[in-house]
Amino acid sequence: MVLVQAFNGSGDTQTPTKINLVFFWLIQIPLAYLLALEFEWGYSGMFWAVFVSETGVGIFILWPFSRGKWKNREDLIQKRDLLVTVQSSDH
């Protein structure tokens, strides 16, 4: 969860959105339904679906985080420079 929020903190909101879409909507919810209702595991099935999904996110997020593209995004650098210019002209 911390690495996903690191992307948000850097200004890259697309990566966490895509990851959450896949792991929550396409994996966790269907798996929870399958385990809890079809396999009749009840609340334990829901717990295991969350566990599997969050573990998957934790393992998968290491790949885009280690690539480091989020550190050097040109659009974010330009926005930062514009913000610094606007703030310095206000004083």
C-alpha cells in the first residue's frame, strides 16, 4: 500500500488507478464472490480474497516502482517549475 501511495505523492495518479482497477475490481471482488459464496467459505473466503489481492498488489507494484519513471516525469517537472515561478513572483 505504501508504494502505491508513493506514486500518488509524486503526482502520478494513473499508475495507482490502473493497479487498483485490476487488482480490486477484476481480482479481489470476483475472487471474494467465488470463495465466499460458490465455495461456501463465508467470511474466510472474503478475507482470503483481500489477502490474495493485496499481496498481488504488493508484489506487482515493485516492478513499476523500481523502474523509476515516476521520478522523472517531464510534465510534473514543468508544473513544479511553473509553480515555483508563480510563487516567487507573488513575494
